[in-house]
Amino acid sequence: MPSIRGRLIKTLLQHRYLFRYPFKRSRIDWTLYDSILQFREEVESGAGKFGKMPQDLQVKPVHIGDLYAEWILPSQSASDKVILYFHGGGYVTGTCQSHRALTAKFVKNSGTGALLFEYRLAPENPYPAALDDSLAAYQWLLQQGIAPSDIVFVGDSAGGGLCLAALLAIRDQGIPLPSSAVAYSPITDFTCSGESHESNLNICLSPEGMAPALSRHYAGGADPAIPYISPLFGNLEGLPPLLIYAGEDETLRDDAIRFGHKAREAGVNVTLRIGEGMFHCYPAIAPLFPEATEAFDEICAFINTGTSFH
């Protein structure tokens, strides 16, 4: 059973609309471009919810062609590894500013530096823009002389799905794969065929109708079942060790479960964690309650070792 504190945090998030006027759930038409712009503003303004930047970390801007990125570095690295961080946001929002503090938490607690990059967003830049930018960021790291065995992918939500899709593309192009990858609450099936899209619809923190609309925005005119859009439908053989987290009560639960099971059947070393009673991207809000802290600590350990600890 979830901890009392975990249940309290979840309840507060589910009813967060009660803390703003007019005290009712907002109805958003996710098919409208204006709704996407509103979502972007909310994500940017809410960036501080993941905490403040630790004083002892360095942020160094980097330009990779037309891509903006940031090195987030500890004052003293405890590891030779580098995190390539794939930010979430449904493929339609997210920047270094919105995910800087979150990425910094992983850097601070793992002692491992990270490169956080801004891939192009839909609907202005649909698939394959985000994937192409992800491959460019990875190849840039390799060009800096960083060994693939010293790189670990980490991504949340859409970023989790993107890092898994990038693994497929890297393998298929014959590029050396990174050492391992962490995907928490990943989007792996943009056909939205998982049973949890229906069964968890009324208890998930994500707004109703969001996932199918974001799928259309990101896929553009492409088939959402393409493995580079929905990695669940790809050949998963040969992928590096994976750590996958999801909340039991989120609509993306089955995206994580089905991908984890399929990868394991393909011979991939997979650790799959489904947090009982937990919600979308719950490890990100550590240390607010025990389940988030335990998940976050395991992710940080996995970043350095490529193995889970429980």
C-alpha cells in the first residue's frame, strides 16, 4: 500500500484545481494550437516545482548546430559517465529552462554530469524532427570523444519514449549504443491501445483526451505505429540494459509494462517497476514521499552502474 504521504501528495495533485479560481477542472481542447501554446506557458511557469538549482552545479550553454543544449555539471564528478537527458512534455513543449532543475537533481544525486538538449517540438516540427535532433545530440557527444559505454540515456514521459526510439534508430544505423537507458512513464505506444488508457482515465493526473491529440500533433501525417514513433512496435533485440518506471494509476502504465515485457522476451536486460498507487513521473518529485525517493535513488544508482539495487 502507498505511504500516507504518497497518498496525500497524489490527492493534492488530483485536486489541484481547487487551489485556483474558478475552483473547477479546466476543459482543454488539445486539438487546438492555442491550447498547445497555453500548455507551453504553463510548463515554463511551473518549472520551479521540481526545486531550485543547487548552488554547486555549473550550467554551460552549448550549441549543437541549430540545437540549444546545456551542460549541467557537478563541481566534483563521482563518475566518468554522462547523462543525455531527454525532456518530457508530450513532444509539444519542454525546454532546458523547464527541465533544468529536474535534470540537476539527477546530476546532484548521481554525481554524473548531464547534457540537456532542446529538440524541435510539434506541431510546428512533427516527426522525425525530435528523433533527428536526439541523434544529433548523441553523435555530438561521441564527437567530443566520450565513449558510448560512458553515456546513459534518461528520459521522462515523451522524453522516455523518445530515448527508447532513439535507441532503435541508433542500433539500426549501426552506431554504437549507449551503456544503458532509464525511461520513466515513457510513451511507447502512440496508437494509445493500452488498456490503461481506458481503465485509468479518471484517476490519471493527465487531462482527458491529451494523449490521442498529442499523438496526432507529433505523428503529423505519419503512421503512429511506426517504431520510431511508438517503440513498442519495434524489434527490441540488442538494446542496452533498461530501467523503466511507471505509476500504477497512470494511463501510460501499459506503455511501460508492454514495452518492458517485450524487451525482456527479446533478450534485453530490463528492470520494470510499477509503483503501486503511483502517478505519472512520480520519481521526479523526490524527496517529497518515500516511493518517489526510493525510485529516484534507484535511478541515480542505475545511471552509474547500469544495474538496479532492489
